[in-house]
Amino acid sequence: MNTTLPTLLIIDMQKGMASPAAGPRNNPNAERNIASLLNAWRKAGGTVVFVRHISRSVGSPFWPGQAGVEFQEQLAPLPSEHVVEKNVPDALINTGLERWLRVRGISQLVIVGVSTNNSVEATARTAGNLGFQTQVVADATFAFDKIDYHGTKRTADEVHAMALANLDGEYATVTTTDRLLAEA
């Protein structure tokens, strides 16, 4: 295991997130970028953690037993890789992930996945607050269109950019796939 690389945390890359029913999104190459990072981490012997959302709502595509809850094939964990299941957006709340990381002496995280303004942002905020050196990969995350508090429809690009702005410099450092691959 390569302990010089930060731990790669892949959030909610499940089949339900790839469904057109999820709505308009940005970063159409996010999955390709995540796969590139995953392959680089595996090749270097880095630690990878996969997070899967398990919904508490019966009608959700992320309800246990639904096809949407399964990992996307190109982003599925190997048997030796750690999987965390969560019921709320934040992967560090009520999952044991923080303890798992601390026991292994892990203090640096690279976060990728979906959605930028929900699970990625929630997890990165907590990670930063807990003292983890956290990076969020802008082109390996994505968001969906959303209506804001005032009723204005915001594009996925706008939602994504605002979530990254909320994180950068306070809870995490925002980076890109190319920058990380150059360092890996």
C-alpha cells in the first residue's frame, strides 16, 4: 500500500446517478476522469474508499435491491477495497469512515463523485472541519440542475461552481484530474 498518496474517496458513483431520470448535469467526462484517477491509484498501490448511498426512502433508486444502488461497472470496487455505506449525504456521519481512516493514520483525502453540492460538499466540509487535508477534484465531480431558494432555475454548471466556491480555501483545495495525475 502506498501511504504517500492521499486516500481516494469515490462518492456515490452508482447506476442511479447515471440515469437520465436524475436530470440535466454537468461534467460529462467526470466518470472518465474518476476512472483515470482510480486506475492511477490502483497502479501506485494507493488507498481507495468507495462510498455508496443507501436510501431510507422506499421509492428511491438507491433503495436496497434496486439496480440504481449498484456501483457503475467501470467504478466498482475490487474485493480488497473498502466500501462505506451511508444514509445521509455526508460520508463521515454515522458510517465509521472517520475511525477507519484514523486507525490507518490517513490524514489526506482526494474526493471525487456526485453530487458536488450534496454528498461531495457535505463530506468535504466535515473532512476539513475534522482536520483532514482535503482536495476536491472539480472535473471528477458533477452536479444537477437545481432550483434555488428564490425559485430561480440554476444550471448544473452554476450549482457545481457555487459548491466548489463554498469549499475552496476553507474546507478543501479544489484541483483537477490532470494536476493529480501529474503528482501521482
